[in-house]
Amino acid sequence: QDGTIAADSLSESATMLFNRLQKNRKSLTPWVKETGVTCYRLYDADLPEYAFAVDVYREANSKPVHVHLQEYAPPKTVDELAAARRREETQLAVSAALQLPLHSVHFKQRERQRGDKQYKKQNASSQSDAVPEDKRFKVLENGHTFWVDMDTYLDTGLFLDTRPVRSELGHLAKGKRCLNLFCYTASATVYAASAGAKSSLSIDMSPTYIDWARHNFAANSIDTRKHTLLVADCIQWLEEAIETQVGAFDLIY
């Protein structure tokens, strides 16, 4: 089923989650309208029995809405049938609360990523057939534009919980030479460059994420002659730079 779920079809426990989602949405609506932010966390394991994060992403300048639904991996002591039921109930409650078709609720299981695992694509079974081949779309955050992808990787390309850090970097960066290590898709550099950073260097070991960062730079008209992207192992780069790059940067993230 890929249609919108009716609230009166939910189980008693799923209805409790539905009510919390509606309450959170109501309280956040004024802030969303005031800031113009199109992506935000609606719910973060508020109810212990529903250990999920619910992130809302609305496409820039349009109505389509997607939910990035992440389950915090349950302890091994939790019965798998009970865990599977919770997953289904959560997806149904999100669909009902936000009036979204189920194919717009993108489910993933959150677990600690180590080494190269964080760069690997999700299994094909975790991707919705309803999502077109080109899955990326643009979202807005504090006047900046970012490309996100709901399905291909564990993360979407934009960490919502570090938005305050990005904003702070924007306040600090004017006229500064900035270094962004483990830059991911370089969203923090977008803030710094847009705020008037003199120059920047953003480094990540993933060619995929550095290419993603190039698209973010282009979406925000950032001058790549002054703001450089580099594919490299940050630890190795630092070991070499400690001798040659001393004093080269004013602001390091």
C-alpha cells in the first residue's frame, strides 16, 4: 500500500505516536514559517517505545514533502517480531500525521558506522521503487540551498542536528581563511563562504561527497577559485600539513 494512512486505522499504541507527532508539528509550525527552513527534526525518540528520529524535508520552492525515518537499533534483547511491529506502526503513524503516502516515508536503521561503511550505498531492498532514478532534490536552510538524497546512503547529505554549528561558523567566518576537515558534503563551508570567508579548503576522503559538495557550491554560487575541495584522508593530510601549513588558516572546523 502506498496511499496516505487514515488515523482511525491505527492501533492504540500507534495512535499515541500519531498524537505526539501532531503535537510536535503544531508547536514547530510558527518557527518553520518564520525561518523559511524546509527541513527539520519533528520527533526524536520522544516516546521510549518508539525509538525513532523523524526528519521532515520539503523540496525547495515546491510542495513535495519527504520524511527520513531512522530507527535507533534496538537492543538484541528486544523481540524481533515486536521490533518489526513497531517499525510498521511508526511508518503508518508518520503517514497519517503528515498526510503523506507511504512511499514518501523513507525508512533506515540507525547504527554506528565505522571505516568505509559510512560511504557505502544502502541495500537495494531499502529503496522505494516509487522514487525516481535521480533521487536528489534541493532544500533551503537559512538562505542556503542544499542537495539531499533520501534513499541512496544512510545519511541524506545534510545533518540537521549540526545546523547551529553551521550558523555559528557563518557568524565567525567573514574575512577568515577556513579549513573544514571531514567536510562530508561541505554544508558548513557553504555557510562560511556565503558569509564572506576570504578562502576555504574542505577535505573528505570520499570522492562521492566531494562531488556532492561541488553541487552544493554551484547551488549557492560559491567561487571555487577561492573555495577549494580536496579528496584526501584528513589524518594523513594533517600529518603532512603540520610542517607546511602552520598559520595558513584562521578558522578550523
